[in-house]
Amino acid sequence: MTSARTGPAELAVHRLTSATPLDAEAVDRFLGEHEVPVVEGDRCTFLWRGEADEAWVCQRIVGLPDRISMHRVHGTDLWFLVLELPEGSRVEYQIEIRRGEHYERFNDPLNEKRSHSPMGSSSVCFAVGYQTPDWVLPDPDARPGELRELVLRSEALGRDAHVTLYLPARFRPTASYPLLVVHDGGDFLQYASMKTVLDNLIHRLDVEETVVAFTHPGERLEEYANSAAHSRFLTEELLPELESSLPLVGQRAGRCLLGSSFGGVAALSAAHRSPDTYGSLVLMSGSFVFTDIGSDHGGGPLFDPVVEFVNGYRAKPRAVADRVFLSCGVYEELIVPNRSMVHVFENAGMQVRYTEARDGHSWENWRDRLRDALSWVYPGPQKLYYE
């Protein structure tokens, strides 16, 4: 990927700049005729209209500056930036402007596409080849599963632990179901559409009928950073409670831990403390920060226990599950640590499936990986059935 450069003359923005007369009406027509950003092959033209002394596109693509200057079309109030984005890219961004000493950052008012997270929203650009998977959208033919709320007193965590249970649409007390435990469960439900995804993938026979426990953290950055208390909660409190009250497989092969970012560390560390308990792990953009020499990992004090854990595991890797699904976005800083963990897990004797996406550290990235992950961990029958 490269930053802005002069592209071929046929780019729409260059046709505009060569137009005569180039006035407000010409800009109005141009914006009315094009979806913003303007995607043409591997070139994406970002646009903003307004008065300012400077304007930037702000994003978090590793390898590019956090802020990239936009160029003003002479004689107008239109600003543009052309970026080369590889096929299949999905990029979140905002616009920043300066008027005198005042700086302002906001979502792109010319682009209706939004990405949401606990930190707020941002605009999103879909390059050629990316589209939102159809299985993340509500399907009227897919029977909805049921969500139930569970409150479990956790002695390990010293608090009431809230868990949202997902029961598949055809849930029967006489059947036997595998269990998936999801870290940051509320965020996966809200920002990764995970109930809809489960309904659709089970309906399409891509994924086995599965019971899912969406956990909700307390002090997340403490509980997920290789916390012995969190691991005890999962293995010694939550698991026995669920397996005693629900018709679960109750064996290693029918237990999977899923987590993204810090949740990936929490899932791995819990399995590390109980290596005979969980059959599968799904680790998305795991915060597997480590050091090969020295102690300067660049993550700040919050990452100290993570680095200590990952350094120790890399030094003495061992099988903590049968299979590991690992994914990461190539535009996030964690891509190098995640790539490096593939061989560590394989050398420990675990079966690994690894996938990358032209995306960043985002809930939509993790959402878009769910079909690959869950259909590998708990594959559905993929055959005709009759009720």
C-alpha cells in the first residue's frame, strides 16, 4: 500500500479538476454522481468539503502515517486524498481539519458507512473486493436462538459474574451440545452481530447447534491479562455450572474458548492453566505482545503481565488445546506477534488454522472471521435434513 500519489488521468477527481468551469456547481454535480470514498480499481479517493487551513484523513493502518494530508482543489472548498488500497481492504477512518489554532476530528459527512465499537464510531471505506458477508445480516428464514441471562456468584473474581447464554433455535433438553465461551460477550453481541451470525450459520448447516456463553468482564484489563482468578472462574465455576444445568457434551472436544485482543490472551492463559480442559481456542487479533531481548515492549504497564506470560509460553510452548484458530488483520500492529505465534502453537503440537484479513483491529474484522472459525471448530452437517 502507498500513500497519496498522482494517479492516472482517468480518476474521477482528476476529471473534475480539469473541468471548465470548476465552480461550486461542478463540485455539487461531482458529489451527487459519486459514492464517497470514490473507489476506482485499487485507488480510493477520500473527499471532504468545507473551509479549513488544513485537512487530513486519519486512520490506523500500520505502515502509514496516522494522519495523511488532503489536497485542496484550487478555487473550491473541496479537499481530496487518493490512496492505493489492495483488493479486499476494509479501512476505518475519520477526517481532521485545522482552522487557525482549532483542530476538529469527525466522521466523514459524505460517507454513510459507519463502524461502531465501545470507543465510538468511525467512517469506513470498502475497497474493491470487500463486501459485508450476507451471513451477518438478519435472515427471515433463520430460526432465532434464545438469549438468557445468568448471574453467577464468583468467589474467584469476588463479584457477581453476568453471563448471557445463547441456546440454538432447536434446543432440546434431551440433546447434547458443544459449548463456546466468548470473552467480551456483550461487545460481540452488540458490535459483531454474533447472535445473528449464530442463527444464520446454524440455519445454513455451516456450524453445529451450539450453546454459547457470552461472558462480561469486570475490570477487563486486569481480568484478561493472564489473571489466575479469571481462569479459575472459567474452569472451576462457570464450566461446572453450565455442564450441570445444560445438556452439554461435557468433554474436552466439546469446549471452546474464544477471545479477541486482550480476550485472546485471557482465552490462551485459561487454557494454559487447564491444558486438559478445552479442545479448541479461537484467538482473534490476540494481544500477544512479547520481547525477544530486554524489557521494553512499548505497551505500557498494562501489558507487563501479558508480556511476561507470552514470553514464558514462547520459551516453553506446550499443547493447551487440540486446535487453535488464529486470525489477525494485516493493517494492525499486532500482525507480527500473531504471525509469530503460528509456529509456536504448531511446535507445541496443536493443529492450527491461521487466516489474515486486509482489515484493522476492529469488531467487523472479528465478525467477518466468525464463519471460518466456528465452522472449523464445530462444523455443521452440511446436508439435507427433515423435521
